[in-house]
Amino acid sequence: MLDKFFALTARKTDVKTEIVAGITTFMTMAYILFVNPSILGAAGMDKGAVLLATAIGAGVVTIAMGLFVNYPIALAPGMGLNAFYAFTVILGMGVSWQVALGAVFISGLIFILLTVTQVRQLLVEGMPLSLKNAITVGIGLFITIIGLKLSGIMTIRLSLIPPTLAKIVAANGNGTPLSFETIIEMGKLADKEVLLAVFGLIFIGVMMARNIKGSILIGIVVTTVVGIFTGVVTVPPGFSPVAMPDFSHNSFLKLDIMGALNMGLLTIIFTFTFVELFDTMGTLVGTATRAGLMDKSGKFPGIGKAMLVDATGVSFGALLGTSTITAYIESAAGIGAGGRTGLTAVTCGILFLLSLFFAPLAGLIPDAATAPALIIVGALMMESVRKIDFSDFSEGLPAFLTIAIMPFTYSIANGVSAGLVFYPLLKVVSGRAREVHWIVYILAALVVARYLFLA
């Protein structure tokens, strides 16, 4: 039954592989269960209520992606968007969290409209093949940098001159150092956490080289166990892996939609919509390409359904009481473990729902265990770089900028935007304007307008 429903044989996979892939995806993104309540809690929201909304929202929407789309992609409240929601909108602009949730809900309705009218699908279909492959590579490097930072193998050191330090202190810790004041360097390999991450990287790498199924998941589990025995992971006294969730504290249906409209939060709604549009497009294209879901013509069967689930998830998350739910690049970890169908997503979604009862157990998994998995996945996603024709500069430069800007500005949207601007520009100046899909010109104009507007 599962084979027929999820087309396992057609996609050259099996039930065991899909379940292992789903567990792998969950373990690499389970951090959101603890990070999201911390970020939104800083803005005055109840952390317990945010945890409920995060687990339920991620679980339900991810299961929907698996059942209705048959894509191995998981969704949860997006990092970056939750920080914008908490620190810029609520704390920076003084907007209540209820009104901010109303703005998120409205942005979700806009996405649903764009999806139903097939505008979002047209955006993906019109994107050049070189940029689609570049997005996959860029996301791979993005994931790698996340893994390197989480592991401590890569660190960012500040060397501030007195005027910069004074400005940052006066701004309560907020500020932008000068270019020479930030230094990216190797972390301290003597630290136990870094050593544990290096062990995990070697362990997973050796198993991957030997083509052992479930290498990434096994590596995360083994690294966590080693961390417990070496003292990197601390098991609290009286630890119990099971804990009943507290449903008495929730933010269900507490959003203020009319407040968002009355306050005229068009800028906020536009920002939510724009960033989510390009983040999701990049994530869906990159992960779906890696999963082998792109056909020979560069199209993705079912992409419309995937975007509709994603769009509905935005508004659904706001109704539950959390910031924008979006497709997660960590889905690539499960895809790297062999996930090719919606059974991977369904498995991950069920684990998110179960996490309400097993949150203490998920909390034991250290960054040093998940970071090596992300680095390995980054290596797997580099394969698509071979499909980019760098001998043609009008193809190579936009692809390169997409790849480079995505990780180094810590934004999928920025990388996609760079590619969409430079691709039509170089085609036009080289007399090859007809090679560009008309929708790309519109996207380029929107991107330029957006960044000029923000400036």
C-alpha cells in the first residue's frame, strides 16, 4: 500500500530508507523546537505556547507535504523570519505580537493567491536551468556554513576599534563592525565540543564512503552517545525521556488580523511576502533537484501543490501562534540519507507531533552531532555544480553570484535575487535577450525595487 501511494519503486527507494530519511531530517531540524520559543519568547510571547505552535505547525504541515505532494520536504517556522518577526516588528517597531501574527496570516493569504493563480509556479518554470542548479549548490554551501558554525570548527572573531565598540555599546549590542573588524577563522580544536563534531564528521564520512545505508542518522546517534560518555552532553538528574505537554498555555487563534490592516503594516507584510517567496522558491528548487524530482525539461511535477501546502502553512502557523512556517533546507539531510518521497516528510511530521511528549529526549542531541550531518549534506549538494556552463560568462557569473551570496550573506533570498538580476542583464548586453523567459525580467525588476525600497 505504501509503495503504491508514495511511488516508492518508481523513485527507486523503499520504506526503510524513507523512514530513516525522515528521522534524519527531524534530528537535523529539531533545534527549532527550542530556538523558536527562545526567539519569540524574547518578544514577550509565552514560550510554552510557542513550543506547542512550533511542534503542531511543523508536524501537520510537513505531513501534508508528504501526503498531498509526495515530496520529501519538511516545513517549520523559518529561521531569520522569526528573528525579523520578533526583533524588528515587535521589539523594534512596538507592534504587538497579536498584530504581527495578523501580518503573517495576511502574507500567507497572498501566497495562496499567488499559488492558485499559478504565478509562483510560473516563477519556477521561467527560472534558467543554470540558476536552478546554482541554487542547489548555494544551499549546499549555506548548509555547510551552518554546520561549521554549529560545530565550532569555524568561528567568527571580532577585533573592534574603540569607536565601533562605543557605537555598539550605545546601541545595546546592535551594530555592524567594519570589514576588517570581523575575522573568520578555525575554532579551537582542543574544545571537547569541536572534537566531538570532528569525530562525527569522520564517522559519518567513513560510513558514507563505504555506502552504508542510514549513515547520517547512525552518525548523529553515535555522536550523541559518545558525547554523553565524554561529558559533552549532560543528562539531567532524574531525566525522563517522556513529558506531558502543557496545552493550557497556548496562542491559538489569538492573532489580530484587523489590527494588522488598520495599522497599515504594508511594509512588514511586503517583507514577509518577499523573503518567504524567494526563500521557499530556492529551498524547493534546491532540495527537489537533489531528490531527483526535476524532469529532463527542468520542470518539477507537483511543484504547484508543494507551493500551496507551503502557502497554507504560513497562515496556519499564524493561527496556531507562530511566525512564518516555510520549507526547511535541512530537508536535504533526509534527501542525502536517501529520502525521495512523501513518506520521508510524513515520518518527520509525525516525529514533530510526538516531540510534544519526547521533548527532553530531543533536547539531548547536541549541535556537535547534527553539525557534521549538515556538512556532509553540503558536500552531496555540490554535485550540481557540474551542470553549470561556466565557459559561458552570461550563465556562469549569475550562477556564481547565486552560489556565493547565498551562504556569505546568510540568506537564500539574497542569492536567488542576485542571480535573477545578473542573468537577464548579461543576456541583454550580450545580445541574447530572447534566451530569457519574460517572467525573469519582471522578477529582476521586483528584486531591484525591493532592495532600493529597503535602502
